[in-house]
Amino acid sequence: MSVYAQNLLRELSGADHDVTMVSQYRGDAFGTRVYGGGPPPPVPGVTVIGLEQRGEQESGDFERDIDTMVETICAEHAKAPFDVLHAQYGYPTGWAVLLAAKKLGVPSVVSIQGGDGHWVGSCCETHRVAMCAVLAHANALLIGGASFVEEVCDRLGSDPARFTIVPGAVDTARFAQGTPDGLPAPHAGPIRILYHGRVDRRKGVLDFIRALAILREQGTPFAATISGIGPDVDPAKALADELGFGPDRIAFTGYAEYDRVPELYRAADVFASPTYAEGFSNTILEAMAAGLATVSCHAVGVSDCLRDGENGLLVDPGDVPAQAAALTRVVTDPDLRRHIAAAGLEECRRVYSWGAVGRQIMGIYAGVRDARPATDFSDTLPVDPTCRFRAEPHLL
């Protein structure tokens, strides 16, 4: 279960909605290493049902797991009927919700997330047809920003008018520094740079390590932390070793329990997110809420919340020398660092609080509650075994 989902559930429960969450999880050793794994945590006031992704674990059989999701939704509906079904991803969960909505006569809401826009549907005909059906037939489509709408429509041919922009959100109080101005307190020693999130080359983690090597070569003092798990933990550690970094310069801290995450931000001065694309970056919002100066990229899902030189520094994805130059600027110029951090913090508190975003989502539920679900689409997907994600389903 994502942090985003947990926060949304808390908002819904706090507003006295009766909520059931059906959450997939990997229960195998590999899934635990890449995702954290294990059943979803309880959420007060919410019925949480964990479904182990056995099809994905055993053979990349997403369709087997979709069948289980649909059966579970229908069984829970028989106990206490749902008014609205909401999927957090277009595929596989959005497709499962679309099928369940058709069976039950209940409207569906689908949030389109990063992979849905960046690569799901370009991988094979099976997933292209599923994504296009979700985009055409869900009663409401939620998406993080205008840049992401453009990418999804360009790639999958959807109508931009179908989307409602709902930005990411963050519990601003939870990540607050506790200082008078909300920014990191002055400290002795080098500036501390944090990478936190999925350790994945598509998030730019290998570029980040190469950029840090440039900082070291030019004598810029820093201490870096790479926090998180993902498919490229081992390649990232191998690259750091190859470049001669010890734990005093780059510390790999592994999986971070949700309750410990604010401490990570409070122990940093600068946040690095050298990503190639996002749906909407929750980690950037967390860093902004913690008063960190952020260095990221001109990328889908980032340009909707960060503006270069105003509330962050942005470079082109994959441009390691430019990333090193931006990191050098923010590390060596305390006035710049404070300026972009303060601007980010102010905007985060004003625009991206969970109270505001939660109310928007609940308004969307109210708007579709009495709508009929679409039924004029085939329940059957074409079989295309060539999908590259069958062999590496965790990358979907």
C-alpha cells in the first residue's frame, strides 16, 4: 500500500466515509527486497484486505491477479454495497475496477500514476488495450498535472478533457522541521544531500552518484544519503564502490519505515530527485514540506510543482554535468539554498495539504456517485506474450 493511499484513507475515514481498501502485495523474498513486501498495514477506521500477487510472483501473470481482485471486490460488495470504486493505477488495478464496476453497476474512479503514463501500454497489445479501455470508460480519471495529461494523451490517444487534475499531497505538519522558519537548523559539517525513494535508474539514482563524483573531484564538500529500496540497489552500490565512495560520503540506508521518514528529511539540507519522469512526485512534496532545497529535472510530473530558480533547481534528465552544477550551486550558496527552500515550503503549505486535496477527491466521488458505469467494452484482452514486463513484472 502506498503512502499516498494511506493518507487518502485517513482523510476519507476522518470524514466518516465507510472505506474498504483492497491492496496487492508481493510476499516473496524478491518482492520484499524491491517493494518492502508483506501484507498492507492496518489503517484505523478502514477495512484493509491484502491480496498476494501470486500471478505476478510466479510468471508475470497480471491477469490472474486481476481476476482475484475482481472476485474480492464483488464478494465485499455482496456484504455491504459500494457507492464508488477507486483504483490507484490504470493497470492492473484500474482494469480490475473497470471490470468490477461493469459487473456491479457501480461507478469507477481511476487515478493515473507514473508508469501508466510513461510505459504501460507501450509494452504490448494486452496492456495497450486495457489502458485505452480504462482511459475511455472510467467515470472519472484523476491525474497529477498538465504535463502528465499531455504525455498520456500523446502516447495513448486519450481525450485530455477526460482528466481532472488532482495534485499530489503531503501531511505538512508531519514533515515540519520544528524550527521557527521551517528550514533546517544551521549545523557544523558539510551540506547533507538526500535521495529518498525508489532506488531505480529510471528515477536517476545512478546519475546522482555520477554527479556526486564530479562534486568530489572539484572539491565541493558534501555528505550524501541514498534511502530506499528498488530494483537498482545493487547496481547503485556497485557504482558507488567503483567510483571510490565510502559510507562517509554516500550512505545507503535501505528500507525506511513510514514513521522514520520525517527523520530522514530533517537530517538533510538538500533533496535530490534526478528523475526521468513522475506522475506527481510525493517525495518532492515531502522535501518541500521539510524545508529542503530541491534539485530535480525538467521532467513530466516535476514541472507541475517546481520552477527553476524559484522553488527548486531543474536540469534536463540524464544530464549529469548539469546536475552536478546545480548541486554545486545549492551546496555552496546558502542564500540560494534558503530562497528556494522557503519558496517551496510556502507553496507546499498553501497548495498541497491533504486537507485541500482530500476535499477535492471527495467532491469527485460525490459527482459520480449516481452515475452508471460503462458497459460497452469487451471484458477480454488480446493475448500478447511478448510483453517485456512478463519477465520483470516489478518494473511495470
